[in-house]
Amino acid sequence: MRKSVLLAAALVLMLGSIALAADGDPHAKGEAPALPPGPKVSGDVYLGVMNKYMFRGNQLNAKNSFVTQGGMDLTYNSFTFSYWFNNQNRDTGYAKAKTTENDAIINYAVPELVKDVTLNVGAQYYSLDAAEDTAEFYLRATYNTLLSPTLGIYWDFLEARNDGLFYTASVTQPVPLVQDKLTLNLGALVSYNQHNPSAAYTDTDSRSGIYSDWHNYEVSATVDYKLFDNVTITPSYTFSDHLSSHAKNVGIGAKNCYGLKAMLSF
């Protein structure tokens, strides 16, 4: 009787192992369990031509010249590493263009601390031909609702002699025109300068930031056209003007900026 029980138990175990093996259980085949896939690197590269290089309301290219701008982004987990460049035509033909800026950026997307609020913190290093190199820390908070209102705070910790702060408040709204193919993006921004030298400067006092006051506003429109699943063509237009007499006195005025960019995502 005892032998019969033992034989029956052994038969059950054997049949169970056969069934598990048939279902693909790696343990039944003597294999280690498969690990979940790890994080993947994603990114993009892009190149564009603009009629102006506009930064915080300042036109940084020579008059009657155009600029070539491009870069790349690599994202791993919550980190994004970016490179951006600006090439200026300088009125003398594209063959004599000179690199006028190279930027390196690292961004960290903070895990959600407040419902529907996305936080990004990071640092950007500006390598310039015609001015002192500088760097900023930044914090951007976006409320993920209609218009995606975003508040940005930037601090120049390298060159600023005073506060070195710059603030932006912006909204954006995508408008699908052709599903998965064509999207219109509308945006608006206002800014406030608190002695940040990258926003307001003069030849005699380039690091003081000059003033603390409202700086500029911008309205913008871009159209994203998906040529292929991973290739996007984007024409863009931005209008910028001053918001205070202080900004006007350092050259922030009415300017139109437009161009065309191509981006490959991977």
C-alpha cells in the first residue's frame, strides 16, 4: 500500500513537471528566469535654419545674416543629456560660417511629487565665442492640464555678480490638424529679469544683469509634420517684444523669428 502511494505521488510530480515544461516554465527546463527588460536609451537629432538667433528677447546674430542651429538629445531613465549649437552666417556666405555657441545640458525629470505636476531640474553650460562662457541651474514646473502652464526659474551661478535670476511663465496648446500626421502648436510666454546677465547686459557691465523688472513676451506657432514615423519637419514662427522700459533700453524690441527644422527620433 505504501509503495502504491509513493508511486502515485511520483507520477503526479512527473506529470506536473511535464505540464510546466510544456507551458514554458524556465525552471522545468533548468533555466534561470528571464529578467524584465532594462531601461532603453531614446533620443533625437535635429538641424534647422533660422533668420535670427533669439535668446530671451535678444537678437544674438549679426544683421542681415541667418543661423544654422542643431543638436541632439539622449534620454535614459529620468535623465536627458543634450547638446545644442548655433552657427552664424555673418553676412559673408555659408562657407565662412563660424560656430558662435555650443551648449551642454543635463536634465532630470523628478518622479511625480504632486498629482498632475511635472518637475524638471537641470543645468546648462553656455560656451560662447563673443562673450564669457556661463552656466545656469534651472527648475521648471508644468501643470498637466489645458494649456500646460509652466513656470521656469533660471539662476546664473557662474558669471552673475548680483542675483542672476530669470523667470518665465508660459502656456502651450497642441491642435491636431491631421491625426498622427500634422499638429499645430501655439504658445505664449512672459518673462521677468532679476539681474541675470544673459537677459540684459551692456558692454561696460556685462555681468551685472542691469535691472530687475519685466523683460519680454513671446507668442509662437509651430507646425509638426510627420514625414515618416521617426522624421518630423517643423516650420516655426515667434514674435518677441519688450515688457518694460528697462528692457527696451537694453535693446529688447519687436522682432520676428522664423525658420525650418528637421528632426530624426530613435
